[in-house]
Amino acid sequence: MNRHLLADIGGTHTRCGLGGERYLVQQVRSYENRDFKDPIALLEHYLAEIGLPDPDGVAVAVAAPIRGGVARLTNLDWSMDAARMASQFGVDRVVLINDFAALAFAVPQLGSDDRVQIGGAAPVAGATVGVLGPGTGLGVAGLAASGDRWAPISGEGGHVTLPAVNAREARIIEHLRRRFGHVSAERVLSGPGLVILYEAVTGAAPHGLTPAAISKQAIEGDPQAKDVLDLFFAFLGTVAGNLALSLGARGGIYLGGGILPRLRSQLVQSGFRQRFESKGRFEDYLSEIPAFLITAHAPALVGLNAYLQQLLRED
């Protein structure tokens, strides 16, 4: 039975697990990246912790673009070289894939208990899907059917220019443009972005303000925090609708990342869906596309395992 080391390396946290063809992902552990000097040290710690010094293979989902087998994280001073990692772990090769491309591969594996639908009709079987989600950054990817296999659509969609739908949003974006220059979707739709949005809306930057604190205040009924969270979901709906149109994602748009699962009821009750569909002549088209919040545990590892097994079958 093959045992492959799987790792989902984000800007703040890393999840590790074991994958193989005959069983689901097992031995899942989560770590704070700041506790390790580099990704090699983290992965070696995990293998020692579970007592598996010699994995059969290594596959890593990473929050970064991958060029020539090398990945440099966008929001953390870590880099990974597939060839060097293969030598380090004594395996034939190390598979690197964007973290949200791995998450997209999880979509065909999700059951009804692993997702919550937010409007729309049933997904069209075999149609292209889109995934996005705010965490330390904003991940975006897609998945398209290609014969009897799935093909990932990787990119850096989190860094597209953030659009405004109304005058208030235009004022907020102009304020941010004076501060940052280019205002990407990630600049607002991320954990740090929620704090930036709060500061832009309220004109205040309380010491020690965190995304968790803003969310907690909103849930408890603080009007300023609730207003900020509503804006966050509205921007998210616009960006998600843009992704659905760009990909023709009639298989659905899936929302992941580290923030949204903790705000499930707020997201469902927000203006996200209205903004998702608000595309003029294409409202009817978008009204049929379902959106789902992914609630499964460690879904990127599940998708990473599915991607690895597809590669192994093709070898």
C-alpha cells in the first residue's frame, strides 16, 4: 500500500497527511509555519511525528505560482524546489501544484455533507468548476474535464483588479489606491484585507485589530464591524460572479479558504448571492450556477491526493 506524504502549505498554516490509492487521506496534522525555519523542517517534523521516515512519494500544494518546479510563497518568505526536495526525501520526484488547484481537484470527491449550497440550481455534471477563497491571501483556480481525466486551471486570479459596483465601493477603492497603488481583489478579500477594509471604512485602526476580532464583533452585533463584513461578502460575490462568467463554471463555484467556514451563517445570510448574480444581461445565466461553501475537513489534501493518483495512473 503506497503512502505518499501530502502537504498543503499556506501563508500561515500547513496541513500534512498521508495519501494513497486504496484509502482516503489519513494522519492529518496542522502546524503553524512560524514554528519552523523552512518547509523541509516542517515536513521532516511531521514524518518523525507519525513514524514514517521514508514516504513512497511527496506531493505539495503551495500558495504560490510554480515555475520550473520552483515555488516561492507570495505571503511568506519560503521557497520550494521540487528537485531538491526529491533528493532530500529520497523519492523519484516531488509533485508541486498550486494550493487552490489542489482544492479544485477535491470538488469531484465532495459529498453532500461536505458542502453547503448558496443559491443556484444543480451543478451540471462534468462542467467546469471554479474555486476561490480568502485566507492569508485570495486563492483562485478552476477544474475542467478533459476526456476521462480532470485538468486544473491554475492562475493568480486573486491579484486581478478589485472592481467597484457602486459609488461607495468606488470611494473605498480610491482610498486604498492612494495607499497601495494597485488594489487587487486579495487586498480586500483576505484575512489581512478584512482589517484593511475595516480601516478604510471606519477611518480607525485600533491596536491589535485582527480578522477574528472583526468577525467576532460583527457576530455580536457591532454595527461598524457588521457593515465591514457585509461589504466583504459583497465584494466576494462580485469577484465570484466574475470567475463564474470567465470560466463558464456551470459545474459550480466553490468557496474555500480559512475564513469563510467560520462565518457560514453570516455568508449565507449576506448579500453575496445577489452580488454574484448581478451581471446585467447575464443575471439569468448566473442564477442557475450554484455556489457552495466547502465544509469538508482538509479538502486541499483530498484534492492533492486525487491529483497525485491521476498522475500515477498516467505514468
